[in-house]
Amino acid sequence: MIHIAIIDQNKIYRESLKMLLEQIDGFKVVLDSPDGNYITSSFNIPAQIMIIDGSMGKEKCRGLIKHAGIEGRSVKILILAMFREELENDYGQAEVILKSSGKREFEERIKKMLAV
């Protein structure tokens, strides 16, 4: 089972993405948050993949990415970009995908990131 955390300010988008991802066999959204405060206040990130809304700003995204790497945890990060130009933004080890991507694109990217 692949456990996923979604951090996006837009509740409707979060719920839609959660529904889309849970249609994929072996995917389970274990956390959805508008700002990631739960994650930064906890040392227990219950996911292998964190999907983060890039529109929260680079500093917030980098803070969440940095926290995900604390204590050697191997949480993979997928940043959601609104526009194609944002696909080139550098988030270090994180990968970037368009928010408008479909189910198949999310599935393939996540499986590739985890080498499943």
C-alpha cells in the first residue's frame, strides 16, 4: 500500500485529488492538510509520498521538504504546479507535476518515484 499526504490550500482540490488517487489500486491518502502544520509539528509523517501545492510559495514548500527529510525519513515529494513554466522551478530532490494532470499521470509518476 502506498500512503500519500496531500497539502493544498484548496479544500475542493484536495478532496478531488484524494478521491482520484484512492481509485488507484494500492494508493491510500492518509493525510490531507491545507497548510502542512500537522506535518511540521509532528515527527511522524505517515506517508511515503507528500504532494504539496507549489502555490503556497517556495519557502513554505522548502520548509515542508526539509522537515520531510528529518531523521533520515525517505518521504518523496511531488510539487503541484499550476502552469507549465513552473515545472522548471528547482525544489531540490522534489519532482514537479501539473495540478491539472490526470489519474494515469499521477499514478505513473508516484510509482516511478517509489520505483514500484
